[in-house]
Amino acid sequence: MANWVNARLIVVGRRDDVQRFARVARERTSTLFSPDMASGEGDDLHAERMEALERGFAKKEYRFQIRNDDGRTHFGRVSKGHPELFFVLVYFDPNVPPSGSFFISRGRARSHVLPDRLMDAVMAKHGVVDNSDDDSDDDIRYWEASWELMDLAEAHWKKALERAIRG
């Protein structure tokens, strides 16, 4: 049985370079995202609007699912073809730890794993006791906790991205 991981890819670089990446993602999706990422178990690949950053930089975010993987190796290869860009890949699956994020540039990846204590605390904060029952209120709380944890995993790389932008 496949295990699906929720993922978020944040692409950062000079505006023109991010636009070029976005165009390829739109026109030739399979060159940047694997088939399971393009069409996941619960949802298809989704791109957010590009956001302007300081000094002519921009970021673009993609949300998708990955089957039986965290995506690090795949996006390590993608980053080699786009050495002018920086990638933050966030992955989350509370059922098959670990969950966390990667900072990827030019084929190299640094990792950050969300501590179990933090995951337990955020789940408890949202009132998630057991995500295995069919209570729709608990399902909503589970997703809210999941999104918060993914935000925390992404935020871990904020300073690294700021250094990359400042050069």
C-alpha cells in the first residue's frame, strides 16, 4: 500500500529565474515533478501565485503529495538543472516519521527534522487526539495542526533564504 506524504516546494531566486521555472512547471510539468506529484492521492499539484521579495527576488510555492518518499533526491536532481534557484522542500506525514524540510541548492540538501515533542505539542494544541477515527471535527483539527507544522518546518530555513538573497 502506498504511503502519501504532503509536500510543499518553495522556489526562490531572481524574479526572471523563478518565472522561467514556473513556465516550465506549467508547460512541461513532468520535467520538474514526478507523475505521483502531479496527481496525488488526495489532490493534484497546485501552484500559488508568485510573491515578490526584496532586491528583485521572488518566490513561488507548489503544493502536492509524494508517494513513498520525501522528495529530497528528486529535487536535488531538479536543483542541479536550476543552479540559480534555492528550494525549500517541506514534507509531512505523522504516520511515518520523520517529517521536516530540506534546503536544496545545486544538488546539495541540508535537512531539518521536526522533533517528536513539537509534533505532539502542536497536535495537542489543536485538540488532535487520534487521527484514525472518522470525526470530521477532529479531521479539521488534524489538518490545521498539519499546516502549522509544515509552516514551522518551512520557517526553519528563513534565515538561510535571507542570506541567499543578500548574496
